[in-house]
Amino acid sequence: MATTLTMSVMLMRWPLFSAVLMFMASTLNIRFRRNERYALAFVSTSLGLAASCWFATALLGLSLVDLSIFWAHFKDVMVDIMSHTPPEWPVMVS
């Protein structure tokens, strides 16, 4: 019972939780850079970036299913656009 209640509160508060994660990652990043622990600063920056993306998608009401649908549609549109390009269009060759 307590686990169900705890999980329901956590699921309702994902944006708040991710905002706290962003703050903690920023604070840790500053402390790690002061102590010249650049690898840990990179890890905390990455976690902060992931939390901010998570926060933005939660505010927009998007889920992973929505993102996969968006990506599939984007891929289909790009393939369609590229199929209409002229064959003599310049292509960078290095």
C-alpha cells in the first residue's frame, strides 16, 4: 500500500523531481570543476541535460511513444524530400 502511494506521488511529480535533478547536477558540476574533477563534471552535466530534456517533455505532455512516432514521421518526410532532389544536385565528396 505504501509503495503504491509513494509511486503515485512520484509519477505525479516528475517535473518537480526533474527540476531538483537539474539543480543538483548544476551544483555538482560547479563543485567538480572547482576541484578539477573534469570527468565527474562532464557526468553531472550530462545528467543535468538529460533531466532538462525530461522536464521539457513532461511539460509538453510528451512520452517516449510520442517521440518515437515523431522520429518515424521525421524519417519518412526526410526520405521523401531526398527522393525529390535532382540527380545533378551537388554532393560533397571528400
